[in-house]
Amino acid sequence: MEYPQLKRAIETIKALHQPGTGCPWDLEQSHKSLVKYLIEETYEFVHAVETNDPKKMEEEIGDVLLQVLHHGEIATRTNSFDIESIAKTMADKMIRRHPHVFQDQSKALDVKTVKENWDKIKAQEKSKKQEQFFTEEDTFMPALMSADKIGAKSAQVNFDWDHVDQVLAKVDEELQEVKDEMHDVENNKVRIKDEIGDLLFSVTQLARHMDIDAEDALRQANLKFIGRFTKLEALVKSEDKDMMKMEVPELEEYWQRIKKK
């Protein structure tokens, strides 16, 4: 099967990076300068998925692909790697981590076993490169995702709670420690920050033990808050009032009205 449009996309980006005839802006870019765009485009794709908009998903994942092709061309200029080597590395990894597909298809595996085998193979690959159990790579993702990954990784060596009630007790303990430091907010900012971090980490582990994605849960909470606030704003305007001139108790009353609806 051929992919003429994919080849066309690769050639298009290659032309943008062609010294002398390419785009001046693209030729000035580096891996570092483009990182923020890769992050932005990835989250825009996430939003398109959350809103279940296939056309927007197609556009946004295309923008993610654009960033991948940009990085491939920049690497080509420095002779470090290229699009072909990226594809090869990825394909080799997928074949290596899916022996049930590419080596012995007679083994019918369920999703749980596939995930366990994936983790084992990945751990074997990592063990050849590192001596420490945790590395800086475990903190590269957004903080909630990293906390979830760290907790799951700790569970691999049985450094984890056995029951969700134990995690809930830990959350209560960390919340109390935040409260204990609140007696002197001005002078305890560092300690409060530290305890709030522990609280957030523990809440993430609670979500993990309940098989809930903490990052996704918080994202949904953000969307829910904005949705309710937008309705509150519309309700206030419909009654010819100015939010900026309203006191907190009155706004809270409107908020409760929106929640009841």
C-alpha cells in the first residue's frame, strides 16, 4: 500500500527546510524552539478527541505530524537522524514489544497479559541502559501523569498500598498536614507548598487505585467548571446584572442555581 499524500507531506516540509530556497522562519528553528508547538498541537488534538470532533481530530493530528516532520528535517541538517530512521526505530520497537503478533500468533493474549508483557519487555530494554529504578524520564510528563506513572512503577516492586482504603487514609493524613501548616501562611509558604505537593501526589495514587486517570479527571473537572461558569455568566446577564459588581455570597447563590439545573 502506497501513501502518496504522506510522501507529499514529507517533501513539502523538506522544501521548507531547503537551504537557500526554503522558508527563512523554518530554517531558523531548532528542536528546542519547536517544542512548545509540539506540546500545543498535542493538547489541541486531545481537546478534539474530548469533544468527539473527527474533522478537528484529523486537522490537529495533522499538526502533530507536521511537528514530527519538522524535527526530522532539523535532525537531517545536523546528520543526527531523519524521518526514515525515526520510522525504523519506531517499527523495530513495536515489533520487539509485540511478540504475540510478529513472532507467535498462536498465543491468544488478553489485554491485561499484553500490557504485562509490554512492561516486562520495556523493563528489560531499560535495564540495559540504566542502573537506577527511577530516572529523570519519569518526570518528563505533566505532573499528574508523572505521579501516576511513578506510583504504578513503585507497585512493580510491591512498594504500594494493598487497599484503596489505605490510600484514602493517606490522603486524609496529607490533608491534615496541609492544615497543620496553615497557622502561619506568610512564613510557612515553603512547607505549605511541600505538603500540598504530597497531597496532590496521594490523590493521584487514590485515582490510580480506583483505575481512574487523574490527568483526565482533572481535565474534565476544568471543563465542567468552565461550563458551569459560562452558564452562570449568561444567567447573570439575563437578569441585567454585572458580575464585577456582585459579592461572593450572591455569586455563590447563582452558582448553586446552575448546579441544580
